[in-house]
Amino acid sequence: MSDTIERIKCLIIGSGPAGYTAAIYAARADLKPIMYTGMEPGGQLTTTTEVDNFPGYPEGIDGPTMMVQLQKQAERFGTEVRIGMVTAVDFSTEVGGIHKVTVDNKTQIEAESVIISTGATAKYLGLPSEQKLRGGGVSACAVCDGFFYKEQDVAIVGAGDTAAEEATYLANICKNVTMLVRKDHMKASKAMQHRVTNTPNITVHYNTEVDEVLGDMVVEGLRMKNNQTGDKEDIAITGLFIAIGHKPNTDIFKGQLDMDDTGYLITKGKSTKTNLPGVFASGDVQDKEYRQAVTAAGTGCMAALDAERYLATVEEPAEA
């Protein structure tokens, strides 16, 4: 193995709509981007069976196919997509500094600019029956998948603002919504709680957890358990939505990049710039409000443009 450390102009960490869009724009700007896909090439959309809300697909498209198409488009312009996991980073704090990255705990790379698109991972309950039916009626995004359950009975798990917001969203398109809250109260704001309780087709069960998701290939029902009495009850549903939060994939950046208290990367103003020069963040890793494929793609475009402008300003003195 060569001792020479590879030097690249633009490194993209993570795939998915943000990473691939960044790659398309960076490649067209002749930044010769190299992407490391991470553990889940294509990101969360690879676990989504149908994508109906991304512009340009009038008949819809399944998530894995969409990610393959985005990868091919990025590669057409010269992006090099590599399977690998960035396991450590040592970012420079100086303008024009070189960022050092380790891939798979062994390969060293130096990059003039870095675009982080590592996304966020939805939290699930961890039940075997839940995991078996992910993509078969179990979802972590009501806005993404709620449409498929129009006029049907569904359930949602969670107690915060996101759960309350998604419950009311589902109530507008579904016949009935059953909401499971683990404690005897909701964590959501009072305004959101009032919205839930004032929606007639939402039924809230407190002190209640999922005991088992029922169904073989698709969700057919739910077994609820009262964690105070131990009583169990089966209900018929076709969709189960888990709204207990997301974990941004930012552990390797701790101590170097500014984050909020839940680990999302903080970007400056309307840009994708982090607190370190030449390091940019796009997609769900810095967006806890929208978390949609189309908004992730938009910030991927922004990150590539920000990287291009940054590199241009760094190179100007050398060209003078």
C-alpha cells in the first residue's frame, strides 16, 4: 500500500438526496468531488418503498430506484462514488487549511473542502415485529407516507411536538388516528396538545406502549399495552407511524463543529457554512424542521455552491 496521502479538492461525506445533489453541482463546477457513501448508501430513502412528493416524478418512484438515478447523474458529471465510512476527521481551523479525514479506520485523505451530508437516523422502538414491517406499513415520516393511508385507520407513537403535529396531519387524510403516549401526559406544547384533543378523529391512549405490530407482510393491526395495568388491546390498523425523534449522524464531528443540544450541525444564516472554513453541512444533518428529500436536495445544491465560492476565494491570491 502506498504511503502517499490522497489530496482532493472536494470531499462529500454521505449519500442521499443532499449528498448526490451536492455531487452533481460540485462536479459540474469542476471540483472533481469524491463521495464516501457511509453505511447506508442512498440514505433513508433506500428504506422507502414509494416516493410521491419529489418534483419530476408524476407517477411516483421507489426510494432505492431514485437514489440509483441520482448516483448515475452525479457520476455522469465526474463524481467518484466510493463505498466507505468516514470514521474520523481532523478539520483545519484556518481559511485555506487542509482537512484530514480517515476512512474505514485506515485510509487517510486530505481535502481542500468538505461537504457533510451524513443525515439523521429515525429512532424506532426496536421491536422485531416493527422492524419486520418497516416499509410494509411502519414508517417514521407521516408527511412522506401518510398519503398512502388515505381514509384508513392508523396509529402514531410519540408525545412531543412532532408526534402531535404528525397526528393532526394524519387526521386530515386518515379515517381514524390512534395516538400512543408512554407516560400520563404529553411533552408537546400546550398549543399542540389542544390541537390534538380538539381533533375529533384522534384518540389518545396514555400510559400505553406498543406490545406488538400485527401482520405478516403488511401491517394489519396493533397490540397495545397499558404499562400501568398490564392490560393489552388489539386494534385494526394499516399504518403505524413512529414519531419519537431522530438522531443526527454527527458523533465524529463532536468537539470540532458547532452543534445544537441534540447534535444537529449549526450552519450560518441562510448558508451551509459551519463554524470552520471550508466545511459545509447539508440535508438532515443540519435540518430538524423539514427533513424532506426535496429540502435536503436544495441544501445539497447550496453546499456545493458555497464550496465552489470558498475554493475560488482561497485560490485567488495564488493566481494573482
